[in-house]
Amino acid sequence: MSSTATTSARETASPIIAIRNLKKSFGSNQVLTDINLDVDKGEVVCVIGPSGSGKSTMLRCINTLETPTGGSIVVDGMDMMDLDLDIDAARTRIGMVFQSFNLFAHLTVRENLTIAQTKVLGRSKAEANTVAEANLAKVGLSEKINAKPSSLSGGQQQRVAIARALSMDPDVMLFDEPTSALDPETVGDVLQVMRNLAEAGMTMVVVTHEMEFARQVADRVLFMDGGYVVESGPAREVIGNPQEQRTKDFLSRVLNPGQLG
Amino acid sequence: MSPTSETGRGGQTGPAIPLATATPKAKMSKRQKAKLSRGIQYAILILIAVVIALVADWPTLIDSFGRVDIAVDMFPEVITGALKNTVIFTALGFVLGLAIALVVALMRLSSVGVYRWLATIYIEFFRGLPALVVFLVMGFGLPVAFPGFRLPQLVIIMIALGLVSSAYMAETIRAGIQAVPKGQVEAARSLGMSSSRAMITIVLPQAMRIILPPLTNELILLTKDSSLAYILGSSVDGRELAALGRAEIVNSANLTPFIVIAVCYLIITIPLSYLSRVLERKYGSAEPGAK
């Protein structure tokens, strides 16, 4: 594996995402208790865990779609909880892919990919178009550039959503269960796009239930349960040889769905 | 044969005997019954029409509502003056109402509590008030309350119609905005759009498709509400359809002008109804963004 190369790069650079003592509660319901996470440049971190464990909330706190209740989040040197930070500018550097795609339903694929480039980054129409076409080619959907989202399959919509996020040239990509809403036969295409992205050196935090993807692509796997990070480490160790009982229970349920208990 | 299959058959033939004795009634299928019931409904309808036609005193009716000479006399002024004024009043009121409604709807959805209260109070107040009262207050109440306060007639009508329609339209717009999935805003915000830019470029265009049919409906209602302008009184040039109709009835001592202006209102509203149906077919049922 290429782990030696990435490790040496990791030692010199400070983490691109640094989460310290992150807390989040909705009313009296504490969803995140005390999360600490460093993600280095070019690293792929997969977050696994049962539903309701706070994985998605943690991810959404990184670009402050959810406002954290406490702790600190620094992305690319930007203190995301600093009230003086231009949060809109900061978010352009953090790409986000949602479980439900959230493509703009009234716009074509091309407009989906260019609207934020022109209106937020101030790129010219021609430049935005070039970027959009390049990213659409990356996800293998060049021929759909003039299609409306509603005419695409779920898997195609998700790949367009990835291309839309990439068109902002983000430093980090966040994926919130990107394949959970897909038909099984389209999951593979989306995972392949993400695999290519990881190989190209993109920093990625992926909340997922795809254990095989996590095992193969992730540099590190985080197991969350009840608002805590229960276990974290190299993918092969956490998934292949979990130390904590809760991780073992979860993995045996996910990997052998037919068995009870 | 096994005993179970025999009892099974016995169970089936059992109820078949009373069914056979009731053959004439039971023979009518569901479809035939529906056909018969529809036939009865048509018969009743025709009967009512015939009775009305026989009972009505046609010569008197035609004499008071259908005098062709009086109707012809109203043209072309009823079109070039009154119909035109009705359209102008309605259009001005609608544009103002739409502008107020958009602001009020956004206030209603604001995270600022005071805005939400003000918007709610505004909507409840003007939605509950009869249009007639709004016209009376605008036309006669304000000049009394603020001596020297004098607006042109057209502006008073525009404001009154705007206020009357805005409360309903604000609720329609609010519902349209809330019908746009939350994920659309989240995607826009995560691409770095401010909340106001996300509202303008992502949410409102999608909400527009949802609220266009009900807004057309509101336009029809407003066309009819514009008739209340007659209570403000007006110059001969400023009369809309209802005012002209009243004046002509007094002039001619005949009710035919009512029929003429009724037809004129329909000339405006029927195309709008048609437009509303077309828009509904185009946007209403389909998922926003569908081809």
C-alpha cells in the first residue's frame, strides 16, 4: 500500500481537519458527547456505526450545517466556530455530498454544476463551464450535461452531486451516507467515483455502511456509538480485528445480516 | 376425493341457492347500477330545467334583463372604459399585493421572532377583514383620521386591493416555500451561498412552480373584489365594470346592464381559470423540475 508515502506527508503537515471536544445536543438530547478527530491532507476517514450514533451530525458539524454546542472545529486553518469567520467563503472549501443527493431540481445538470461557481466564486460563465465539463467527465456523465436531475437514476444523480461539489475545488470532501438511498445496482458506480477521488489524493470523510469500501479505501476507520468515538484505527484493524465489544457486536450484525443476535 | 375438498364444494354451492332465486335483482352488475343511477340524475336535471323554462315569465324576463338595444348602447364604452379600468385596478392591486405578500411570507419564515409576530398579525388581520371594510377605511376613514391626507383615487384602490390580496398570497407563498425540500437549502448553503442567495436562486424559483396555480386563483378573486371600488365613487372615466353597471341601470331603468357587465367579468375570469388549469397541469401535479 501507499501508506508509507502518506504517513511521511502526514508527519510534516498539521491536520487539515481538527475536531476537539465536539459536543452537540438538540434540546435535552445529547447527540455528540465528546468527539476528537484529526484528518490529515489526503487521508480518507470512514465513519461507521449504528444509526443514531451521531455520525451524520458529526459530519454536518464540520461545515456547520449543524451548529456545535461546544468544542472546536478547525478546517484548513479556519476556526469554523469563530463568529467573525466568513462562513460562506469557508464552506466553498468544504465539499458536501448528501444521502438524498439534493440536486437543484429546477436546474439542468450544467446549471447545477455552474451556479455556485459563478454566483459564489465569481467565475466567468465560460470558466465555470469548463470546470463543470471536466468534473462531469470525472464521474462519467458527460452526456447528461443538459439533462434535468429528475430524468437521472439515483446513482447518476449522486455522481452529479459529487461533480457539483468538486466544481468548487474544495480542499476536503464530506460524504453523508452517499449510497444509502441508492438502488443496489447503482451503488458500485458511485463507490468507484469515490475510490478514484481517494486515489487522486482528495481528503475525504465518509459516513458509510459500506464495510467493503471502508476496508479497501479508508486509511482510517472510526467506529461511533452513542455520541462517542468508541474505536478508531487503520481500516483493516478496526474492521478485521475490533478490540471493543460494541464494535464487534455492530460488525457481526452488519457483516452477517442473516444471523440473529 | 378427499373429504376436505367435498366440504369445500358444499360451502360454495350453499349460498348459490338463494343467489339463484334472487336472479333478477342480483343480475345487475356494479357497472349497470352506476349507469342506472347516472340516468336518474340526468332525468332529474332535465326535469328541473324544463320546469324552470315553463314556470319563468319569459317576456318579463327578457324585458328587464335582455333588452338588446340597451346592451348595444353600452358599447364600446363598457369595453374601452369600464373593462379596461377593472383590468388596470386588478393588475395594480395584484402587483402590490404580491410584493407585500412576498415580504410578509419571508418575515413569517424568519428566524427573528418579532418579524414572525408582525407577519402573523398582519395576515390574521387582513385575512379576517371584509374587503368592503378595507375599501371604506382607505377611502373614507383615513381622510377623516388624518385631515389633509389625500391620495389619488387610483392609488387608494391599488392599496386597498393590495392589502386585501396580500394576506392570502402571503400564506400561499409561505406554503410554497415550505414545500421545497430542506435539502435544497442545505446543498446551496454547503456550496457557499448565503441564506438570502439560496432563497432567491434555489428556493423561490422552485416555490414559484408550486404557487403559480393558487396565485392565478387569487387573481380571479381579486378581479371580482375590484368591483368594490364603486363605493369610493368616481368620475365617468374612472368607472370600472360594477360602477358602470350601476350607473347604466339608473340611466336606463332596466336591468340589462347587469347581464352585460356579468359577461364582461366572465371575459376576464374564464381565460384566467383556463390559465390556472394549464399551469396546474404543467407544474401542480408533477414533481418540481420534472419535464
